[in-house]
Amino acid sequence: METTTFFISLLVLFASLFYVFCKVIPSRPRQQAKDYQLPPGSTGWPIIGETLDYLRTARNGVPEKFVDDRKSKYSSLSSSAAATAGGLCKVFKTSLFGETMALLCSAAGNKFLFSNEKKLVKVWWPSSFQKILPADEAYRIRKHMYAFVKPDAVRKHIAVMDQITKRHFDTHWSTKMDRKEAIMFHSLAKKYALALSCKLFLNLEDPEVLAELEKTIGTIHAGMVSLPIDLPGTNFNIAIKASKKMMKEIESMVVQRKIDLMNLNLTDPEQTADVPQDLMSSLLLETFSDRAEVTAADMAKTLSGTIFPSYDTIINTLCATVIYLSELPLVYDAVLKEQMKIAESKDEGELLNWEDIQKMKYTWNVLCEVLRLQPPGSGTFREAITEFIYEGYLIPKGMKLHWNVFSTHKNPEYFPDPHKFDPSRFEGQGPPPFSYVPFGGGPRMCPGKENARVQMLVFMYNLVTRYKWEMVFPNEKMVVDPVSYSTHGLPLHLFSCKS
């Protein structure tokens, strides 16, 4: 009885204390999320939102206009927090690819998204993209893939890159030199980028298989830029089937490679020397070493997702670089001088090495400026995993966010005279932090950045030390729809560099 009375008394005491603290003692006032508003902006038309305007400005060669017009329009509606920073609009609401989203349009916005990965935001892609190329988020596989394309590993592949590049020029370029027949640079760049990626990632060199794979990738591209209508006969539906076909074919390669590796004695140095030095073998050997099973389908998804973006990045950047070098003779002469100095230091038949790549400083600055003006992609997307406040505006859980390269790459706040081609921007300390983001940033920065850098430098070395060229259409430009491409396929007349 006494025990019961004691517990009842204790319960009454806790109840009284709870009442005093929650009801009697006034709590410190705190601004609630409901007191904040969503960023200013418009969601445009039903379903399609502002997607058509987003794509139209890119197709017209002024992708930055989509952001600039809205920054100007919504600056007068900035929140009190934004007003203290000069009233500039740093975030606005829009609707793209069927989703309402906030577009962060400053270097600070880029930094915010990159540094809050898995804290406030996570990666997100439109459902139409996911249907065609499902993203692989398996951490273990991505970790091993990153190890293959990190700078130290890329150094080992330089000679292979140079060898493949020389073979490409001998096969597809030199036979058409000094003739009236023009080469189609964009088409040949596709062959080159695919051949190099497949050699490095799959140890694949069969011309017939490569040609079939090129067709499949072309079909996937056509679907990605089409209306996302998944009905039989539409480009979107055909692209989904093509993607599945490509992954099935790569999955078969993975299964066969796994059998081949299991038949080897990997403790025997002689047999180990027969293992292809590609990404597929690297992934399989790593998963063998930690004894954790990875399905061939998962590995095929990773390999497909690695080939596709690396292929696009190289093609578009090389096309844009050739156009700029054609238009800017002083820049071309400086690149040629740097590369010829390296060529003259090499013995007959000697392949490029890491020391040579390190000497290509001006050429890399030129490629960086190309990537600033003609980045291979316009940016990526995130999803809020919790509610938070940004620049005085509410970003609710589940809202999509977008960072866009053109909001900073062509912004005079970060790049004075932003439309001028000026490789010197990348000398010294370079651009302000988070203003130059062709490869993204933070944990989600493109893991293949160094691999792409070296591949493009190897290509430029072989191009300018072998050939001179003239554009068939002197005013040809790159447009974005939604990825960059040359308007006429970039036909060139070739001449010997020595002529």
C-alpha cells in the first residue's frame, strides 16, 4: 500500500513539474517554419512547367538567359534576409521535368548543396532519366570505381590512351588529309571517345561490337531529348529498350570475365599478368578480395553509367575546343607551340607519359575555358531530405533543387567579361571557389574528372602535332539540346601540320 502511494505521489510531482515548465513558464519565442515562404518564382504551365523555356534558351545558345531573366525578375521580391545582401535573388522557384524545384543561382548556392550532401539533400534525377539509365547507388561498387579513375591510377593508362588515339588518327583521319573530302569531326569524336572508354573500362576493341554499341548509345540519346512518353514506337520507349539491351550485353561480358578470372591462379604472377587492366577486372578483383558478392547486373549498371557520361563529356568538349581554336589563331598558336615542344622531346615511336601531361599547362587552361563556356551538362539535381531554410526561404522536405553551371560560369560577378575566351582566368589561384563547376563538387564531384582531363590532353597533343584544319562552316556553333552538339556535325578539311 505504501509503495503504491509513493508511486502515485511521484507521478503527481512529475505532472506538476511538466505543467509548470510547459504552461506557466513562458517559452522563448521561436520563428516557426510556417512563418517562412517558398522562394519567389513561377511553376509555369501545368505539367510541363518552364521546361520548354529552359530548353529553348539552351538551344538558342544562351542557356544562362533562363537564370538571368528570373534573377532579375525576382530580385525585387527578395526576402528580408536576401535584401541585407543587396537584394539580389539567389534562389527562385521553377518547375522543370514535371517537378517544382528551387534553383540556387550563386557560388554560395553551389557550395551549400555540395557540402550538405546526405545532411540536408540527396541526389535526384527526373523519372524520365531514371527510366532510361537507372542510377547505381551501391556504395561498394562506386568506391572501387573511384579507385580506378583517381589521379594515381589514371597515370598508368596514359600510354594506352596515346596508343588508342594514334590508332584512331591513322585509321580515320590521315587517309582523308589534303583531299577535298571533309571529315565529320563530331562523328569521329564519337568513335574515338567510345573506343577509348570501352578499352579502359571493358577491354573491348572489336570494331563490330563498338559500332553496334555506338548505335545503341545514339538511340538512348534520342530518347533522352524526346518527350517522356513511354508508349510503343516512341523515341522514349525505344531508348528504354536500348538501354536494357546495352546493360544485358555488358552483363554478359561481366559474367564471362568472372569465369575467366576464376579459372586463373591469381597468386601466380605469370597468370596475373594476363588479367586485363580495365575497370571491369578491377571491380571483379576488388569484390573477390572482400568476399562480398556483387551481382553481374549491378556491375553492368555501374559500367554503363560510367561509359555514357564519359563519352558525352569528351565529345562535346573536343568539338567546342576545335571551334574556338579555329576562331582564335593566337590561342591556337600558343597551344601548338606548347605541344610541339613536347613532341620534339620524344623519340620516334615513344608514347606520352605523366611528365608530358604535366607540361600541358596552357592547353589545359584552354580546355578549362572551353568547359566554362560550353560545359558538357547544365547541372544536376538534389532532393531535400529534411525541411530547412535557405536565404530566408523555406525548402520543405521532398522539394527538388537544381544547381546550374550557367548561373555562375557566365556571371560577371565571378568572371569579368564572361563571354570573352580567356584561358588566363585559370592561372594562379583561378576562379572564385564554387563558381567554376563543370564537374560538380563535393562528394558528388564527377569521379572521372582526371580521366577525362588526361584523355582530352592526349587527344589535343595528337591533333595539333599532326594536322591543321579549316572549318567547312566558319560560323558553326555549339548548341545545347539538352547536351551540347555542333550544329552541322563540324566538317573539317585536313592538312598536314608540316605543310
